[in-house]
Amino acid sequence: MPVYLAYATDDNAAPGRALGAELARLGKTHQLEIYSSGGHNFVFSATHASDPDIFRFLAAHLLR
């Protein structure tokens, strides 16, 4: 299962970095993005800079 990890620099991105490193070590499909702002709940905002990246990831990894 491909995993998309999204974090903001004004939140704690250390868990994402650790998980991303482990997924890479295991050869698992994943993408880690750390965005410049947004805080802990940025994925729940109406729009965010992550939106195009998330939809691109989904389009690349979901079956049609």
C-alpha cells in the first residue's frame, strides 16, 4: 500500500522523517513531503499547498 506522509515545518515532522526512512529501508512505496506551514491540522483546511501533491500521488497509485 503506497503511503503519503505530509507534515508542516511548524509542527513536529520527526515522526514522518523516521517513518519515511523506515519505509525507504524496506523498499516500500511512499512519499514524504514537509510543507512550510500549516500546523498540525493543515490537511483539514479548505485549501493548502499540499493539495496538488496529494492528488498527484493518489492519481499515480490508485487503480482506475
